[in-house]
Amino acid sequence: MGIFNRRYALIGWLVWQLGRRIAAAKAKQAVPTVDRKTKRPNKSAFLGAIAGLAITAWIVGKLKRGGGSGDVAE
């Protein structure tokens, strides 16, 4: 079979290795961390903290108001 040969196997292996490195680098950037140079959190950490605070404020406000629609499930 002409489809499976060493040249295509080598090309496939190289593409796989390159893809793994790129995926690992993107995954490392996506993790919420603090940048060592600037001592500031990256965007995903900052946005995650803001979203967490907003959701917490929404839940606390909802609990203080009494909970919602007033439907009682029995």
C-alpha cells in the first residue's frame, strides 16, 4: 500500500510532536497564575476573580431579598 510508508509516518510523528508542544504552551498560558516578572495575575485569573465576586454578590443579594419567585415546592 502506498498510503502507509516511512515518510508519511515520519511526517505524522513530527506533526504530532509539534502539536503537543503547541497545546502544552497554550494550556500553560490558560492556567490562572501570577506573572513572575510583573507580579500581577494574568487575564484568566483576573476575570475569574471578578466573575466569582459578581456571582457571590448576586447570590447574597438574592438571599437577602427572600429568594425569588415565591413558589413553594412540596
